[in-house]
Amino acid sequence: MRLVQFRDSDGTRGVAALEESGARRLDSVHSTYDLALAAIEEGISLDAAAQARLGRPVDLTAAEAEGRLLSPIDHPDPAHLYMTGTGLTHLGSAQGRDQMHKAAAGGTLTDSMRMFNMGLEGGKPTDGQPGVQPEWFYKGDGSSLIGPGEPLPSPDFALDGSEEPEIAGIYIIDGQGRPRRLGFALGNEFSDHITERGNYLWLAHSKLRVASLGAELLTGTLPDDVRGTSRIYRGGQLLWEKPFLSGEANMSHAIANLEHHHFKYGLFRRPGDVHVHFFGTATLSFADGVKTEQGDVFEIAAAPFTIPLRNPLGAETPGDSTVIPL
């Protein structure tokens, strides 16, 4: 099942279940977050909670055309939504990173390649024990989550603003402090690759950017082999296009291993919090020499998701970071 959050033309929020037969609005809930809490309270799966609330049909095609689709998850208090991610998790993902960092390393084996090799060797344990921990980064809180169709604002100090087509896991922490996976969504883990290329220790700075999620929350398990396409349009014309792969068949880490190393920290098991965790990518337009411009439109599409994620590149209003003694 796929769940979609949207707004009616009058601004009222709703959730729809999208199946082969079409989309139907869910009764008595106005957000995926509320549906997840109800499922936990009732002791049933998210799918079962949605099935029990199926109502009248809803036109999601019109909602998309009118810009009324929302991110598939949010939190009533954005400070209680964490956006994080892991890198060097996909087969082939080390190549672009290694090229960026090799010059600084004097042509020797880079830390990026060492990290990638560690994942190849120990990212998919078969003995029931945790595997090697991956690279990890913090993106922001719920205020940094951009909805489908909305501009991705690049900071005025950014050196680059480029896409990263990914799959993100969506989680809520139940009342006993246990992570509960709601499902998966398409994501654009927007980053500043020039800053990262300057020094790999600037990775944290390059990741403190907004990110977007596709409209659909895919419940259940993620297919082992996810194949999609990442595109950039400029002035309505296709500028760049490349396929991307995800799913465990194309990853050096098991999803369960990535989840373990995120949620092993008590900070990330606070009841009621929501987590959006990006699993990484191996496909970047930046690695192909593309320099993005304001107004460029990023498009990410992959089955089994049916609604492509599109966001134009925008600019963030400069802020004043001057510290004032009190």
C-alpha cells in the first residue's frame, strides 16, 4: 500500500491510500502521523489501520497538478522530526566520493574508499550480530523537509546545490521507546558537493541543507532491486538524465544494519519522535560535471512509486548569523 498526504482545495488536510484500484481518503485521520499513532494504540499494522478507515475516492492527480500534495510524513512539532542519512552504502557509491577526495589525500587510498570497503566486507552480517557501522550525517529537523513540487532553497553561502536520488526510511518511536518503521519514500537528499570536495571533514557542513520526499509512503518491505531515473530540466528542456539503483541487492549494507546503527543511540528513541533516514545513492549529476542553476527542476522517479518527485532549485533568503552578547 502507498499512503499520500494532501490538502483539499479549502486547505483541509487528508490522507489517502493509493492502490491499483485508485486512491481513497482515510476517515477520521488527517495525517500519517495520526494514523501511525492509531495503529500502535490498536496493536495493528499501518496497512490494517488504513484499510479499516478507507472512505470515499479522492483525485490525487488533481491534487498533484494544483500543488496540494504534501510530504508523506511530518510532525505537529517540526523540532521532533529528525532528518539523517548514511553514505557510501551503495555499490558504486565510493567512486565519485573517492574522486573528490583523492587529490587531497595525495593519491593514496582515501578514507571514503576505506569506509566503503568496510561496508563491502561487513555491512551485511549473516550471524545475527550488528555489522560494521556506516558513515552517518545529520540533515536537519522537520523545518528542513520540503514538500513535493516546492523549491529547494540553497543557502546564499552555498557553493553548490545538487540532487541526490535516494530511498528514505520513515519511522516513529512508540511509547516504549521502540523504533517502528512506517515504510519508505523517494527522496532528494540535496547537498553541496563543492563544499564536501574541499575537505571531507566538511561533509557535515555540506549536508546541513533542506531535503525533499516524494508524495508516497510505501508500506511493508522495500523491493530488493529498485531501479529509477534521476533527471534535471532547465528551461523546460532535459539537461541531464541517468538511471540509479537502490534496494539491498544494490547496497553494501543491509537496511537493518543501517537502522541498528542509527537507533542504537538513546537520543533517537524518544517516544513520539519521527525519523526520516536517507539510505544513500551512487548517482550524482555533480559527478558528471553538471553545474546547477536556480530554476533547474530535479525529477526523481522509481518503481514501485508512481508519483515522481519534482522540485525546482531555489535560493534561501540570507540570514544574520551575528552573535549578540546578552
